[in-house]
Amino acid sequence: MNLFIYIFISGAILGSFYNVVGLRLPKNIQFTTSRSACPHCSTPLQARDLIPLFSYLLSKGKCRHCQHSISITYPLVELITGFLFLLAYMNLGLSLAFVGACLLISLAVIVTVSDINYMLIPNKLLLFFTVVFVIFRAIHPLQPWYDSIFGALVGFSIIFVIILLSKGGMGAGDMKLLGTLGILLGLKLTLLTLFLATLIGTVVSLTLLSFKVIGRKDPFPFGPSIVLGAVISYLYGFDLLQLYFDTFFL
């Protein structure tokens, strides 16, 4: 139980950092050395303001200095990241596969924050995780090892074709993102990721349309759907594929 708590807290702490990265990296704002500050009054935050989840609860969702409301997305990102780290551990245990899941979740959280706020997936972020995934797969390769290459090429190429056919219906960031994920996932799980992302994106966009949160011509960030599909595929992909084949081909 202590390990469960430790993993959840570690995820929540990292989630707080990933939220900062997702908000600052697209705007080229330094996030490794500059101190966090209130987005409204710019007062630098103290250590007691930076405790994941608890600081938000203790301050009742308001800045201690200007009393302006703090977005609920801050503790929400921390909570979701902690939960996903814990979910990965429950499925994979302490293993190299668990390390890969944590890397994937890290990318997923940053992409989600960035794409929702700015409709942008930074190239620097994808380049960094491309290198990280290549190193990880060199240490813990797929079988066969070249499945990572096929996953990356197919992931990149499918979105590239969709962009050409739809004349810009999807963004280049989505194309590069799926290519990067393909290194980690391999061919089958990359294809499953795209299928799940399309399903998730359709459900979410139709729901937002029905509640008039967005209009029919408003842009819709697809990156969060891709990374959510990737996390599901990484943790449960082969079980889902087996269920599919058992259901329709037996």
C-alpha cells in the first residue's frame, strides 16, 4: 500500500511539472529555472503553494495574494497523472514496461495541456520524446525489434495521407505525434491507437457540439484523443485485439 501511495504522489508531483511545461513550452517561456507565479497577479509562489492537490484545497482554489480564482485544471492534471501512474503500476508492476508507460503518460499529459490551450504540439517536445523512446526501445526492444520502425513510419504516413486527402483536415503536429508514438507502440498498437483516437475524438466532439461548447466550424484539438488512445493501447491493446478477433473471427 505504501508503494501505491508513493507512485500516486510521484505522478501528482510530475503532473504539476508537466502542466507547467505544457503551458510554457509552446510560448518559449523558461520552465526549468524561472519560478512559478500566480497567472493573475504574477506574485511568485512559495513552497506551500506548490504542494500537488493539497495547496489548491487549502487555498480553496484562490491565490493567497490577489484572491483570484485558480483554474481547476491545475489539480485535475495532478490527479489524473497520479492516477495514470498508479494504473500503469497495477497493470505492469515494477518493470521496464512500467517505465515505458510512465514515459508515455508524461508525453500524453504535456501534449494534452499544450494542445487544449494553444492548439499546438511543440516540435521540441516531440523531438525530445522521439530520442527518449528510441533509447528506451534500444534497452527494451519490441519483438521483432524493427516493429518500432514500422510503427513510426505507418503512424506518420497515415496522418500524412489524411492531411493530403482532407486538405489540412488534420495538423502536422498530429502526424508527428503518431509517428513518435509508433516508436514505442509498434505497428499493431499504433493502428489501434489511431482507431481509438478517432472513436474518442468523435464522441468528445459530438458531445461538445450537442452542448454548444464548440461550433461546427471551430477547431478541435485531436492530440489529446491520440495520446489517450495510445495509453489505452499500451496498457490494454493486445487484450483488446484478442477480444476483437475472438468475437468476430471465431
